[in-house]
Amino acid sequence: MFFISSKKSKVALGSSYKCAICSERTGTRYNPMKEWRIKGVLCGDCYSKQLHEYYPGDHVRVNKDL
């Protein structure tokens, strides 16, 4: 028997990340844009909020039904 201890392997085994802003577990990870100066990954809600703050105006979402 052997144990896997690298961070990359833990992710592959099913552990999830936490959002860098709200600390909730992320199902789908979003990488923040470099201009935002945020370290780590974001959940979908926080990514959308950051996107709206940085790029105000109307945003058209595509593939809503997927």
C-alpha cells in the first residue's frame, strides 16, 4: 500500500477547491483575470460579480441551457 501526497493528486482524487472570495466549495473552478489581483480560484457566483464590477454594462450570456 502507498499514499499519494502531492496536491495535484489530491485534486485528481476528488477533493474540491474553495473560492478565494467567499470560501465556499467550488464545483466548477474559474480562474480570476490577472487585472483582478486575486490568488486562487473563484466559484461561479463570485466570478460573475467580479466580471460585472470590472466590466460594467450589459453582458449577454450564451449557452444558458447547457
